[in-house]
Amino acid sequence: MTQYEEGVVSAEASDDERVIESALRPRTLDELIGQNRVRDQLGLVLEAAMSRGKPPDHVLLSGPPGLGKTTLAMIIANELATPLRITSGPAIQHAGDLAAILSSLSEGEVLFLDEIHRMSRPAEEMLYMAMEDFRVDVVVGKGPGATAIPLEIPPFTLVGATTRSGLLPGPLRDRFGFTAHLDYYETSELQQIVHRSAKLLDVPVTDDGAHEIGARSRGTARIANRLLRRVRDFAQVRSDGIVREDTARAALALFEVDELGLDRLDRAVLDALCKRFGGGPVGLGTLAVAVGEERETVEEVAEPFLVRCGYLQRTPRGRMATPAAWKHLGLAVPVDAAYAPSLFDVED
């Protein structure tokens, strides 16, 4: 992890931050703010399963980080009143690792497998049979003398989470009975999330203060909660402890988060594109050197939000700034700044 990835508007969370987040997570579907379509669909699936007295279908949750996939897994277990077992794809490198977890599950238990797309192939193949037949074959020995011992496991519900659903093989995706994609939050929803978190943290916040934080949160609940904590610190040290609009603006200016949620790296990328390279096109490696960051940081941290805002285009010829990027920096838009893709140009 680079130093930047720990920044205030990163959608990823450190281990310490996950501990803090646990106190702010909603416990039931009724407490969940936003994601209305997913909430309604999931509520129907869970209610129907409970009425039948059987575990619900396996659930696959996809979407960018910080939108609530882990929270939904915890809500599912809470709504079903069953234990929750948490693990992740990178932690399961061998089929034996998965077999040990599955064999220790109790009936109806919810297994949350985060970053499921990063699971090893042998474990993935074992998971197919476990999800479908609630059975795994444990191989004892090697070579011609190896023996497969069938091991029955109690019915359970797998909740898989991924930020890159395209990396999941088709056979694995097909075994999930319910698939949901989490979308970015609207500013009004983030405002409600800020109000709820502020109440739990015992932080007085006004409507305009919550709106200011929500508007700069890049559509991500995790970032909204993180910005609230930073603004709370500012309000306690340099103000009267109440999070108002002017207090939020001053605090977020100190942490270099502008009115659209762009931070230092985002503005550095746009500044390099517009001022040093005339709007592009410029290669990713060259752009990363220009802003003093690793190319992976620029590509995975800065670019997704800049593309979503319409400030940057990824083209076969390189990265290019849009007219909106020039305007955001307060620069005049050159005549040839707007990139018009040709018939043969596609995004990389």
C-alpha cells in the first residue's frame, strides 16, 4: 500500500478504521440508508427463506469499495439470527484452508467471503460442490494412491463480495441465487448517513454541515464517515464543537478536499495533464512520474473518480483531460482540448 492510499478520500479502509466503522454500521435492513433496490430485493429473499425454515440462496455482492458490502453481510446474518463467519479470498490459498472453514460451520451459518475473486483456483473448484451439494471431497495422499473422502457439511449461506465481478468465472457466478450490485450514493443519502453517524458519535451537526460533508464524499459512505470524523476533530479544536457548513468547509480545505471531493492527487493529475502536457494524450507511466506517484496509485485511486466526474478520458492514445477539467482548474479551454473519439478508438 502506498502512502497515498491511506488518504482521507480513499475508499479502502485500514484494519484500524474497520474497527471504528463497526460501531457505525447499521444492524438491520430498516436501518440501512440508500441502496433501496438492493435492500428491497434482499429483504424479500430473506423473508421468504425464513418462512420456509431454510437457509436463503447464496448471495453475491459487487461494487466499488466503501459502499457497504461487509455491512450487508452482517445485516444478513443478523436478520437470520445466525452466526457470521468472516474470511477473505487472499486468506484461502489452498483447498485445505477452505475445507477446514466449511467443516466447522454450523447449520444455517452465514459465511462471508470478501474479495472472492482473489481466491485460489483449487479452493474455488472445491467451493462449487460445497455451494451446490453441501459436500466437499477431501483428498488424502498424493499421486495414484490418492483417495477422495466425501465430507458432508451442513446447509449454509455464502455471501461473496467483490469489487471486480468480471474476474469471477462463470460457473462460480452461476451458483449464487441472488446477485446485487451496489451503486454510489446520492448526496441526500450521504447527508442522512452523516446525520446517523454523528448521532452515534455524539457530534452535533447541522443540516448544511451534513450536506457539505456528503457532497464531498465521492458517493461513498465510508468516505462520508471518515470526513465526518476529521471535521469533528476540527470543530472540537478550532471551533465550538458544532459541525456547521462553514466549519466543514474550513476543515475539508485543511485536508485538501475540494467542493467536488477531489483531493491533492486528483488535482495533481489534472494539473499535470492540462499545464504540462496540454491536455494530453499522455501515457499512464509518464503521468505517474509527473505527479510523483506509482502508476498503480494513479490508475486505481485517482482515475476511476476522475473518469466518473467526466474530467479525464482513457483513450488508446493515452490519458486526456476533458474541457470540464480545464474549467475546474480555472483555465481557459484550448480549441483542441476536447477529444472526439474516432470510429476506431475504444477505451482501454
